[in-house]
Amino acid sequence: MRPYLLLTPGPLTTSETVKEAMLSDWCTWDEDYNVGIVEEIRKSLVEMATKHPEEYTSVLMQGSGTYCVEAVLGSALKQGDKLLIFSNGAYGNRMGVIADRHGIAYDMVAFEETMQVDPEMVEKNLSRHGDVTHVAFVHCETTTGILNPLPELARVVKAHGKKLIVDAMSSFGGVPLDVQELGIDFLISSANKCIQGVPGFGFIIARRSELMACKGVSRSLSLDIYDQWETMEKGHGKWRFTSPTHVVRAFKEAMEELKAEGGVVARYARYCKNHEVLVKGMESLGFKALLPAAVQSPVITSFLYPEKDFDFKAFYAELKAKGFVIYPGKISQADTFRIGNIGDVYPEDFERLVETVKACREA
């Protein structure tokens, strides 16, 4: 069932048992599905997100992670509110596109793609713009693999009394955090990232009081997070519209496997080791990581082309034929490619990858 390893930021390589969980069909009206699977997932997500789960709740939404980002922005910001976005990559920029489409008032502060979002700049901007009500940024920007300093950024935002929206798409479940301690009001992630499920839905972990304030705000039917949440609450796990049943069941299995591994801390340690083995091996072959270690996440690693005439397409095809699928680069200022460290992959897989890259370079 594995023609190759997906070394990407998601979809990613999943375990055989996660795939096997999709072999049964489920009825969306049945209690075994709604109460036994959906409600268990919702509860477990909040418990994973914070040691103070009573202040938070979760809502699942059909679609990719971007659907959930759009759902939150479209539901949390009402007329008269103003959003301040801090971006250092494609996914932060995408929030601006969403705000434009929804007619949300916003400002964007853009950083270089290889720079972290700077807490001092956040402080300066919030001091100058008293009309801002909500602040949003990406925790791990997979454009490069950079990890933004979430605790420091959150501290500044909350000191100014603003609502905090965090796109933790590729970090939640793989990088330790606590939404209550950080003061996050809405955290957004997806099934097919660090929890190691398959694509098909995303989720929002929200402060209950802030989610209640979303009632009647959204101008979208399918992307209304309050309506979705209310239906799940009253219907004990019932979705408003057809839910991705197979994907949801696979996600429950993935969550159980995360717990069996030792939780987020243990998974973070494995991802860090994957990254360490990868970088050490690639550097021994003459490749250079795009980012300095101090700002690098363990989620995905960008490498500069080793020479000007490097043929990425040929390199990609050769690695794929030998059992590894990597990712093209996405930044404008340098030629890069990316290798994901997350999923059901282990340090020995990256040792094999390095040996394969070596053979490809020597051929």
C-alpha cells in the first residue's frame, strides 16, 4: 500500500492502520458514528490543545485547512471589526486574499520569507493602530518551514487586548502548545498534518465565549462555524451537511496512535530527529538548508539548489522512482526544494533517503 513515502507537509505518509480504518462505511445519522467517533474527536482535540479544556470547544469543518481559515475569518470578524495580519509566506498572504473576498477591513504587515514575524514589529503596529480588533498569523509557515515565535507574539497581542487567530495548520499535534496559556481565541488546523490523518476536513479549537460571539456573523452558509458548532452540540456530533465519514474514522485512529506514541511531546521529538538526520545527511552531500537552525521548524525543511543548473524535475523523478516523493520550493527569492519531516516516517527513513540522494548525485 506504499509505492513511495510522501515527504511533504500534507497529505503525508499515513500508517497502515489509519488507512485500514477507512475500509468500513458509516451512517452520518448513527450514534456509533456521531457520539462514538465525532464527539470523541472533538473532546480529544480540546484536551490535546490545553490543560484547561473547560474554556474551549472544537468544531469540525468539511474541506481543506484553507476552508477552515476562511470559515474563521468570515465568522469571527463582524462589521466594524478590523484584522491585522502578520505574514512571512504564502499562507499568511492567503489570509489577506480571504479578507479581500469577504470585504473584511484589514492591514497586512509582510516580512521576508526567511524572517520570523518579529514581536517588536507586532508591538509597534498594535500601538499605532488602536482600531484593530483581531490579529492573525501562521505558526509554522510551510512556504519555507520557518517557525514563528508563538509565545512571544501571543504575549504582545494579548497585552493589547486583541483577539488572536492562529493558523497552526502544520504545527498542531506536532509542536507542543497550550491555547489557554497563550491566549489563543481561534486555532485552526487540518486532519492531514501532524496528527497524521488523511485529507478531507479541518478543525477549529475556539474559546467558547468567542465562538458564541460568532452567531449570525457569517455571510456563508457552509462556512459558518457557529452554525456548524451549534448543530454538533445539539446533535451530539451531527454535521449540518454530509460529513467525510471515512476520513473522520481514520482521524480517530490517527489520534489514538498519537496518544500511543506518547502524545505531542513524543511526536515532536521524532520530528526533530527526522529533521536532524535529514539536514546532517544532506549537508554531507553538499546541500545547504535555506533557514538557520534557530528559526527552523521540525515540520518541513527547505534546501537551496546545490548548483545553478540543478534539474529539480529530474531529481524529483529519480527519487520518486526509488520510493521518495519530495516537494518543490515556493519562495520567490531563491531556488529551493522542500522535504517534509512529518507523517508516519522515522529517522531510518531519512537515512535511506540520504543514501538514495547520494546515489542519485553520483550516477
